[in-house]
Amino acid sequence: MITLRGNSITFHAYPLEEACQRIAAAGCTSVEMWHEHLRACKTPALLRHFRDFAADLGLSLWGLNVVGAEYFQPFGAQAAYNATLAGLKADVDYALELGVTQVMVWEGTHPPFKIAQKDMLATLTALFQDAIAYARPKGVRLLAEPHPFTLGMDLDFMGQLCDRLGSAHFGILFDFCHFGVGKPGQIVAAVHTLGQRIQHLHYSDTDGQSSELHFPPGRGILDLDAVDAALKAIGFSGTATLDMYGYPLPEQGYRWGLPRFRRALETLGIEGAQP
């Protein structure tokens, strides 16, 4: 059975309840949750109520998206590192209360002070090692989503970070829009370079210019057939979400995008991926 997964951040303009209703009405069977949508779910009981609500809509829950969290500022003082690690640990626990075992983060931006790249790599390695040590016994894994303006758009940097951490509990969330903007004309090459470090997809299209504007698949400039072929060539066997964050017509975008997304899942042979 094909898992058609949407994400609530695409419907960020709507309250939690309505966002999920619209995702289900579009034809999705699973949803990736944006942490901001869940702000009012402040207790385990309220999260249980939300899980029941999603189940009644026919939506399985997959993942907690905390990408760009304000607490993620690990460089510089030890206090900043400690606060970032505490934020990651809190999100791991919140994900478990939500009933999911994937936490989507980012690897951060260059801080507003001078610091060598090797030192940033060392800090992030230590940070995620500490976070993984906390998350691993709980069965939670971390997925980092590079953006055009974040450190991981340097593929060598991102590759080294992943290799230092291992693939069992850390991987790359490969967002088609972000890589289409950050690596113009090179998204296929990026897939091959990153290889099996890629564990989750934000499937979308792009105009090639706007970092946070995710077009419906087939409505932008990407050669999606070539990207699908590259993913198949590296043996991608992870999971995927249809992402249209920033698109002004999210419901119509899903109507346009879901058929192409379904075809990609079939091409990649991940239609049976667990929700």
C-alpha cells in the first residue's frame, strides 16, 4: 500500500485541526508534523487527543519537524552548546509523546563571529553524538535538513558530519527545493555525492531561485525523472513527504502534486514504506 505523506507546515496558515483536515481531504494517508502546529498540545493527554483525531481522519503520524528551532545555536560559549543540546533532548521526548520516532532538525548556519570550518564540524559532531546518545536508547533518530544558507549545503562538510555519526541514528533529509536552489543544475550530482546518507525526502519542485518556496512536483524547473533515477541508482530505500511549504495554493498544489509524488514512490519502490 502506498503511503502518501503530506506535511502540516505546507498548511502553516491554518490552525492545527483544519490543517490536518485539509491534508486528509487532499488524499494523504500520513502526515509529518510541524512543531509550531502543536504548540497548544502542551501535555501528554492533549497529544493523545491529537493522535486520536489524526487517526479518525485516516492519517498516520510520521516525524516531528523542528528545523530552524531558535535554540539551535551551538557555536561559541559552552552555555550555547548546552542550551542547544537541551533543546534537542526536549524535542526527542516530545516526539515520543507524539508517538513518532523521527526528529527533523537542521545543522545550523554560520554564526555571526569568526570560527573555522573544522571547529564547526567538531562542535556539530560532538553535539549530535551527545543527542544521539540520548535518543538512541529511546529508539529515536535524527534527520538533518540542509538549506541553501546552512552549513550542510557544502556537500563535503555534510558528508563528513554524517560519516562521523554513522547512519543508524542520523541521516540527511534531502529537500528538492533547497538543493534545487542551493545547487542549481547540480541536484542529480548532489544525490550521487551524498548517496545513502540520504534517508528521507521532501519531495517538491522549485523555481530555482526561492529557498523557501516549494512548488508542486512537475510545476517547477527540476527534471524530476532524472532525480528519481539518481535516487534509484544510489539504492534509496528511505521515506518521503510531499512538501509544498511556501506555496500560496496548498490544496491545489496537492491536487497537482500527489499524482507525480505517487509515481516517484512507485519508481523508487518505497510505496510500502512504514508510516
